[in-house]
Amino acid sequence: MSEEEVQQITAAFLSETKDPVNIILTSVLMGFTNSLWRVSGEGSLGITRAFGEDLWNLIKVGSVMLGEEKDTSTPEKAMEFYAEYLGGYFSIADEIDFTVDNDTLKVQIKGCKLHHFTDYLEAKEVPRSVGCPMALSLIALMEDVTGEPFIMDSLESKDGNSEIVLKAL
């Protein structure tokens, strides 16, 4: 993508985001993830996977601190908690729908509030799969709940709407 597209994404992010702390933190994360990819390429995937694990742990700990009830006994229950906590409590997305089949998780996210971050990464030629906080935390969720390793099969995104497909190895 061109530098003009990067500027358009950045301008859209700044026009929609009013909280200065959110702007600074997102900008730092954009720069860090882009730099990590430029320096380490595919080698940065281990770091971003660890980032996803930390996000999932923060979600679980945060829910306890906020008195939110969580049931992560099955992938379905964990996803219900995830969708309600991030979509409902934190309004990260307008809607989070999912289906779980044996070794596959499909998640549809509508109105993702983090899309400018991943749009920016893609414009900088960083694969969304490297930096999407939702996808990375979903991998950690599935691995934590099932005890099986998961990989990202696909991540499609357009206009703040995404479909993430994870598969067990």
C-alpha cells in the first residue's frame, strides 16, 4: 500500500478516537508491531503469540477484578464470556458471533473498534495475523481451554468487520 493510504488510515483513526491516552497507546503499539515485523519478520510471530497469551490472561484477571462472571470450562462457554466481556463490557466491537466445531473456531466480528490498528499494519505490509489483538487472544483462549495448539487458518477483514478462523493442529 502507498504512504497516502497509511495517512488516510491514520487520519480516520485520529478523527474517530478522542481519548489522548488511547491515541498514544495505540500509536505506540502500531509503531512497535510494525518495527518488530521489519526487524524480525516471521520471527516476530513468537512474540505476538506471547502477546495474545498475555491479553487472554489480562482478560481473565480483569474480569475477576470487575466482578464479571466467567466460565471457561468449554470452548463455547469461554467464547460466550469473551464476546460478552470484550463486546459488552468494553465495547471493543458492535457484535461478536462465533461457531465452534470440533477442531475449528470461526469468529465474526462486526464493527471492530481496533480495525484502524490492523488496517495500519496491513498498509505497512505487516500481516494482520501478526498483530490482530482479537485473533491472538482467541488463539490463547482456545489453547488454554482445550489444551491443544491452535493456528490461524484465515483472517479476513474489511471496513471494521472481520472473520477469524482458527484450527487445532
